[in-house]
Amino acid sequence: MKKVLIVDDEKELLELVATGLAHDFLVSTVSTGKEALEKLDEDPDIVAIIADKDKPREGSEELEEVGIRLLETVRKEHPTVKRILMSGRLPSPLMDKTLVHAFWAKPFLLSTSVLQLGKILG
């Protein structure tokens, strides 16, 4: 089975996606970008990362695009790892389209996402 890393600060969603993918992939989960980069450094067998696009800024209602920054770093430091971005909001038209291999708009069907991930990973 291929190893996949999921990054989301919402614990419930993280567990839901992990459970949905666990039948077809070996799944690891983390809640921060820092943890994700550490996990990728520790485990070279991870072939894909699925990251949430936005995180609420502390003490504010604004959202930070931490997932995009994370995937930019992953592309530089782990170029063979496939990158998937998930969000309840559409990505900016200014976002570099080569940054991600797929965009999952929340709410998404896990069955469709499993199939798409399988195609991306070959």
C-alpha cells in the first residue's frame, strides 16, 4: 500500500478523511505544516500529501493560506511527493496551477477522492 499524509487543523475532518482513505492507502495524519514537513523528512515512503488550504488566523476571523505555503515548500523539498489541496473555498485564480496535482472542494465525496488519488499515484 502507498503511504499518504493528511494535514488539517480540524480534528474531525482529519479523522474522517483518514478513515475514508485507510482502506486503500497507509494513512498518517498531522495537524500542522511543521509536523507535516518533519514527517516527510522522517519517512521517504510517503508518496502524497493532502493539505487543507486555510487555517483561521489566531485572534481573528481572517484565514491564512497555510496549506498553499506548505505545498510550495513540499514541492521544493520533496518534489516527487504528489500534492493535493482541499478547501471549502475555491483557490485564487492567481495560484500557481502547477502547485497541486488535484484540488478537492469541501464537501467532497470520499469515494471519488479515493479514485482520483489512485489515478494520481498510478
